[in-house]
Amino acid sequence: MEEDEPELEAGLEAALELAPAVQAAIEQVFPSQDPLDRADFNAVEYINALFPTEQSLANIDEVVNKIRLKIRRLDDNIRTVVRGQTNVGQDGRQALEEAQKAIQQLFGKIKDIKDKAEKSEQMVKEITRDIKQLDHAKRHLTTSITTLNHLHMLAGGVDSLEAMTRRRQYGEVANLLQGVVNVLEHFNKYMGIPQIRQLSERVKAAQSELGQQILADFEEAFPSQGTKRTGGPSNVLRDACLVANVLDPRIKQEIIKKFIKQHLSEYLVLFQENQDVAWLDKIDRRYAWIKRQLVDYEEKYGRMFPVEWCMTERIAVEFCHVTRAELSKIMRTRAKEIEVKLLLFAIQRTTNFEGLLAKRFSGCTLADGTVKKPEVPPPSTNPFLEDETGAEADEIVMEKSDTDKPKKPKVPDNPFHGIVSKCFEPHLYVYIESQDKNLGELIDRFVADFKAQGPPKPNVDEGGAVLPSCADLFVYYKKCMVQCSQLSTGEPMIALTTIFQKYLREYAWKILSGNLPKTTSSSGGLTITSLLKEKEGSEVAKFTLEELCLICSILSTAEYCLATTQQLEEKLKEKVDASLMERINLTGEMDTFSVVISNSIQLLVQDLDAACDPALTAMSKMQWQNVEHVGDQSPYVTSVILHIKQNVPIIRDNLASTRKYFTQFCIKFANSFIPKFINHLFKCKPISMVGAEQLLLDTHSLKMVLLDLPSIGSQVVRKAPASYTKIVVKGMTRAEMILKVVMAPHEPPVVFVDNYIKLLADCSTDTFQKILDMKGLKRSEQSSMLDLFRLRLPAPPPGGDSAGSLSLGAPTPEQESSRIRKLEKLIKKRL
């Protein structure tokens, strides 16, 4: 037994190792702070906690007694629980039996309740059966009485209707017929009854007879052939119109159609195609005739027709349809006789008449789709939209009046727009061809006037003036656009847009580009290559003051044309139909004006660049190795500054209204001058230490002048644009770094090469070769330097281009600023 005890203890310990989830559930249900209840209980640690020192072993008996007491209590609890579970099975079976008995009793009670409910329901049905029968009887009796009353009314009404119809008592018939029709609607579900069907057929026969009778009465009163009725309308016809409102709508339409046809029969005779008054020059007589007829109708027949028939408007609308058809026919026949003035005259009178109709009538009879009321476009802030009375001086204005211009109410407010004038649209090619011819003559006149008057006189106080021909062109454009939009918003507007595009391009090339001053160099223009070939001391041809002002004026004009063309495109899109908007695109013409602007700026840059070139050539020809001391700025610097002070203020003042293009001029000049200056700097060889210091001083002077270029010679000092300042600082700092490398000693070579790579961040062997030439080193020294330079070059990035020329990352702004400060200190020290 003693041998089995360790095995039993090991088995108990293994059995007491619970899963973590079970252990967590036990701790949640029976929380305890006793170390003995912990899953990771350690007996050694527990004993050490009870007896931390040897002195604490003195009360070991007391501790053992407490543990034994606790063990006895646990044994008692376990024994009680085990004994309490002895009778659990028997108690459970007894509780189950009792529950089953209770369920059986409950089921019996529910069944009794259900039986009683069914009996109660049957009893209620027996009680209410008689009441339902009485309700059905009452409803049927009420329906029968109502139906009999309606039948009596219908029978009597039909008899009365037939009698009144025979006696033509239309006033009583109008009210009676509507009531009979309403009563007959109640018998729609009884049409299977022969008597009801017979009454319905009698009503339909009476309606048909009434319709034919009323049409016959109107035919008798207003015969299609012969003279019109001279007297006023009779009461019979007035009441007949009230009856027609109740009859089939076709009867009403037939009455209206016959009356209007008879009313306009005289018009067709008077204005036949072979009559002299039918041609466009007498179109006023057509509209005068209909005005008289409408007045005559109001006096004689205004009270005969119901107001809701809108007979006056119907007569006017039918007149418009007939007139449009007649005009279309006669214009097709005599198309060769149509002239622009005659066409515009006819359109003006027609649109005036359409405007008069819009003031007089609402257009409610146009709902059949003959003419749709156009949608109101959203308000626009486009300056091109401003009226001639409110336009600014520098915007497009309409100062000229034209009697041929059609004047009519705005299209969106006129539902009658185009109801007659639509017939002129196929012949608007005459107007378009005329405008093409007029614009061609206008461009030729602009060319002749420019040659006769010469370029605009310089006026630096007011800035570069826009050529007056530009405003005249767009004024004419606006007049044509307004005219054409009043004539049509369809294909003619697209044709006019094509004409506009044609002459915008001609204006750009003939008036603007064609009058730009020509350079004295070869046909390829003024280039750096041609300038470099100038002999030292030779005078380079420069633009005169008048030519500079002309270039600036053309640039300002092109800028004005560019902005106004964009407004013109927006205005054309607003005027044309929505389906044709995508076909209006003036981007090509705006690009043309942008090219003129670019060419003008390039001419200004080339002129100033060419003026500075002799000075740079003189710089490269100086013997810099013989300079003995550092003095003031060199004469070539003074010459460059002089040319800048002569040209830039003139250009700035003439471009005062277009500051952004003056900024572009400054940027392009800096991008052209600085690389050229550096190239000439490389030609200065050899250079002594003193010569390099003098060049450094000159470079700094040029840098200060270039930084001040935008406001040079101006009383108002403005800060140069950041984009321009960045270009100047970057370019001139490179020139200063080149001179600083030249000033550095080339011994030891490793330090010189590392200093070059650090300052210039340029790994090109060509640039390094030029630096060595400037220092005046011998070829043998240069060869060893180049070999060392190639060895010291940083390794190219993986996958990069293995070209002979590598480029390092650009220095950070902090590095550039630090170098500039060091350079300024060096210059101050030398001075």
C-alpha cells in the first residue's frame, strides 16, 4: 500500500489539472483570494510565505493546527454534499411525474375553453343573421330607388333633348345634355338591359344630330364660298357653341377650323404669290391686314365664342402658319432676288410682329407642339453680355446703331418666337456671305490704316495701348452675333462662328504678327549663334523706341484678343441651341493669340539679349591673367547695366496693363542671359587670382542688377516675383561658385576635386575641363586632375544611365544661402 500511495497522489494531481476555460468559470462563480484556491498553487512558495525567517518556525504547531482544522471543515462539507445527493435521482423522478400531471390538467382546461368559445360564436352568428339580411335589403332598396329616379330622369331628359334639338333650343340643350350625360354614366353597368341600351343609343343619336345640326348652322351662317356674314353673331350660334363644348371635341375643332379658314380666305386671295404685295418689301401689309381683322373679329364675333376657346389667338396663330408657308414658297421661287437688306428688313418686321403677339396673347394654343417655348437660360456674368449703355470702356461696346438690326423682345420671353421668322432660316446664307465679305473688307481696311498711320506713338505714361482696330473688330463681332441670334439659333450661328474663326486668325497674322518688327539677322530670326559671330566692338542693331512700343502694343492687343475671344466663345454657346454647343470651339484661335504673345515676348528678350552680347564678348576677350588689382565693376558690366536700364523701363511701362507678361519677359531674359554669361565666363582663360576676384565682383554686381530687374528705374519699388528671383539666384550662384572654384588652390589635387564636386554639384567632365582651362593648368596637370576627378566621382545609382556626364542632386536652399553669405563676406573682405 505504501508503494501505491505516490502513484495515487500523482493521479489525483493529474485529475485536478482543469482546462483554462473551466478554471476561469470557477473563479468567476466562486471568487477567492486564498492562495490554496489558485490554479498555479506552489507549496514551496506558500510555506516560504508562512515562514519567511527561522524565528517564524517557533509557531509552526499553531499553523499546522489551523491547516488541519481547515482540512476537517472541507471534509465535513464534502461529506454533507455527497450525502445530500443520495436522494436526488428519486426526487427528480417524482418532480417529473408531478409536472406531467399538471400538463394534462392544463390541456383539459384549454379544450373546455375552446368548446365554449365555439358555442358562443355559433350563438352570435344565429343572432346577427337576421340583422345582416335586413342591412342587405335596405342597401338594395336604396340602390333600386336611386336607379329608378335616375332612369326616370334619363327617360325624361332624352325626350326633352330630342324635342329641344328639333326646335334648336341650344341654350336649354347645353345644360340638359350635360345632365343627361352625367346620369347615363350611372347606367354603364346596366348596359346589358335592352331598355337601358336603347336609351343610351338615343342619347348618342341626339348628340350626333346636334353635332351635324350645329355644323350646318355654322356653314349657313359662315359659308365657305361667298361673302362673309355682315351682321353680328346670333344668340342661336352663341348657344350652339356652348352645346359644342359638351359634344365630341371633334365638333368643336371642326367649328373652329371652318370659321378660321373662312376668316382667312380673303388673306389668301389678297397675298397670292403672283401679287406685288406678296413680296418681302411689302411684308408690313400682311401684318397690318391681320391686325385689322383681329379688331374686326373682336367687334363682331367676340361674344359669340366662349372665352376659353381663345379664338382671337387661334386666328393669329393660324395666320402665322399660313404666312410662314406662303413666304417659304415665294422665297424658294424668287431666291435670286433676296438681298441682305431686304432679308433683314423682312426679319425685323416679322420679329416685331411676333413680339406684338407675345404681348397680346399667352400662347396657350401653342401646346400642340408647333412652337415650343424656349427655356430661360441662367444669368451670366460674362462681360460680353453687358448692354451697350453699361459696358466699360475697355470692354466690348455697341456704340454704333444699325437700322437693319432686328429689334424684338428677348427670345426666352416670347412663346411666338420663330412661328413666322423660321421660314427665313434657309435663306440666312445670304446674311452669312454678306458678313464674310464685310469682315474681309474690314480686315483689309485695318491693314491699310495701319500702313497709312504707322505704329502707335510711344506713351509710357499710360502704358502700352491696345490697337483701336481690335475693339472695332469685336464690336462688329458682337453686332453680328446679336443679329444672327435674333434670326436663328441653329446652323446659321455655327456658320457665323466659322466666319468669326477665319477672321480672328487673319487679324492675328495680318495685323498683329504681320506688323511685328523684323530683326536684321537672317530669316531664321535673331539667335544666340548669330550674335556670337558679331565682331568685337561692332554695333548690334537694336529696336528703336517706337519699335519697342509697337511690340508691347501688339502684345497687349493679343492679350486683349485672347481674353475677349474666350468671352466670345461663352457668349456664342449661350446664344446657340443646346444641341449645337459642342460645335463651338475657339481654342485654336486663342492658341493663335497666345503664339503672338509668345513671339512678342521673344522679340523683346532677343533685342535686350543682343544688346548685352557685345559686352559679354568684350568680357571674354579681356586678359584676366594680367589684372593686378580689384577695382570697381568692369566696363562690360556697366555696358550691360546701361542696356538694361534703357530697355526694361520702356517695356515695363508699356506692359503696365499686363503685368504677368512683363514677368514672363523677365524670366525668359534671365533664362537666356545667365547661361550665356556662364558660357562667356568659361571663355575667360587663363584667370589669375586677382582676375577671378574681379570677375566675382562683376558677377555679384550683375546678380544684384538682375534681382532688381523688374523694378529697375521705377519710382515705385516692388518686390520681384518669387519665381523670377529663384531663377536668378540659382543661375548667378552657379556662376559665383565657378569663380570660387577657380580661386581655390589646386594643391593638393584631392582637396580641389572634392571642393569642386561639393560646390558645383556637377559631375560633367566637360565642365571640370573648362574649370582647369580657366585656372591655366598645363595639359599634363589637367590629365592627372581628370583621372583623379573620375575616381572621386560618386557611384551612379543602380540601373541608372552610364553616360559620361552625371548630375548630382541640387543643393538645398540652406546650402545655397550659406554659400551666398560666405561669398558676400569674401567680396566685402576683398573690397
